[in-house]
Amino acid sequence: MNQALAPGTGTSVVGGLSTTQILPILQSLGDLNLIGMDIVEVAQVYDHAEITSLAAATIGYNYLCLLAQMRGGAKAKHIGTILNETLSGAAAG
């Protein structure tokens, strides 16, 4: 991941992927026979605001949801809000 978005790692990548790029890629893997995934090197010492920990947990959660959909027949359901990158209200003016 990108160092600015995952400071809690010892091997960050300049220009690396963000979670908004990783999650759609992960979610598109449903046609593959997935058997495992690793989340490595979350160093809490460097992760002062828990940014890296939250990103790792979100990626892990999405992977488990993908497995549940593939193997257990779980239905995908969107909860929360959809990311809308257009400005609104006072920010638009």
C-alpha cells in the first residue's frame, strides 16, 4: 500500500495502491477458486492513528465476505453510503 495511507508498515511502497483501489480488485476475484490470503506487516509501533490496522481489517473483512458469498451462498448487500467524490454544499462553492 501507499506509505501515506499505510504508515504502519516497514515495507511501504511509494505510489502504492490505496484501499479504494484494492477493495474493487478484491471484490472482482469472485470467479477464482480462492484458498487463502495473507495480510502481513502491520507494525503498531509506526501506526499511530491506526490507519494501517483499519485498512488491514477492512481488507480482511472484505475477503471473508467474498468467501462467504462464493462458498456459503451469502448475498451481497451494500450498507452505509456510497462514496461520491463530487463536492456538495459549501464545499462546492
